[in-house]
Amino acid sequence: MKLLISHKSRDTFKEFLKENKIEYLETIDNPKLDKRIADHPDLSVFVLDKENIIVDKNVFSYYKENLPGINIIAGESVGKKYPLDAIYNLVKFKDTFIHNDFTEKNILHYMKENSYKFLKVKQGYTRCSSIVLNDSILTSDYGLYKALKDQIEIKLLEPCHIELDGFPEGFLGGSCGMIGKNRLVFNGNIKNLKSYDIIYRQCDKENIKIIYPPCDLLDTGSLMWIG
């Protein structure tokens, strides 16, 4: 089992993972994406389940070589501009998947074959915009919250400034990810977030431990637990 992280992750975060004995694999840039976000895991990779992942065909060989024991399926190529850069950026939550209507075709086939319910939203960067827990989703995207509040358990967070290479603002969901079912890891300190108490309370309710290193948060794409 490994945590997939961006190769642009801070050294402090990588050291933190090593200290906590969390194995990780760094991404490589997807040549089809904007260089500023080409490293983001959630723009080239989607975890279907413990044994299967879909990977953009342009980076397929790298993941095939570095993730032995996992069935890796070569998926469609992303495009440089939105919405084609977001075809892998969806949320799988319980018996639903949440996205706009341009999901990568192999992922869409899996969802349909396994009877997942499609919850359509306007936000194309659905995964970046969400902290996906076991029983709930947290987001600072009001449009996403409004679209889903009557369908799933979702909590609205206060907007916060997250650094993103080359852009004025990043996403909180792009700085974290679940490790298994009982740990939520952030790539930086979340104590000063306006919504820290909401995040902490919801994680405590779901018996999830929050862990993070002593550095600033950075949107490098959602962290993915593989295996």
C-alpha cells in the first residue's frame, strides 16, 4: 500500500511520511496537462478499488512499473484545458459518484457496471473541492454544497487560502487524502484554518485521526491511497 503524492510536495511533508512509516510514490508530470498542475495525482489517476486503478495512458508505463500487484488500466488522455483536464477529478462516495458529465469513459463504465448512482454537479474539479471521509464530505465550495446537501451528508467549510503553483488560489481537498479508513493526512498544518473545528469534530465523529506536518498547506492534488 502506498500514498500517491505530487513530486512537488514539500520536503517537510515527505520527511513526515517517512517518520510515520507511510510509504509513498511520487507522481510524474502528465505531458498533456498545464505544466503548473501536471504533477497532480487527481488529474491523471483514479482509484476504482483496492485492486484496480485507471491511469491516463500518457503516464501509464510509469505507474505500471512502480505499482506492482495493482491492476492498472490505461485510460483516456486528458486535455490541457478545462473540462478535459478534469476527466479524472471525480468523487466516489459510498454508492455514488459525483462529477460533471465529462467523466473518463473507463471510470464511467465501472460506475455503471457496479450500479453507482450519478450525482451531477456543476463543479468539474469535484475531487479537488472535497475532503472525502467515510460517511461525509467536507467542502468550502458553496455550489457543491448546495447541489448535494439534500442527497448526502455534506458540511460547508469557510473559504481559506491554499497555495497553488502558478495560481492565485488552490483547493483544500487538493492538500489531503484518506489513508485507509481511519486516518486523514494533510500536507501542511491545518490548525489555523477557520473551519478547523468543523473538520476535527467530523473526523472525531467518524473515528478518523487527523495527521499533518509542520509546514504550510499546498494544493498539489488530492492524495490517493493505493492498495
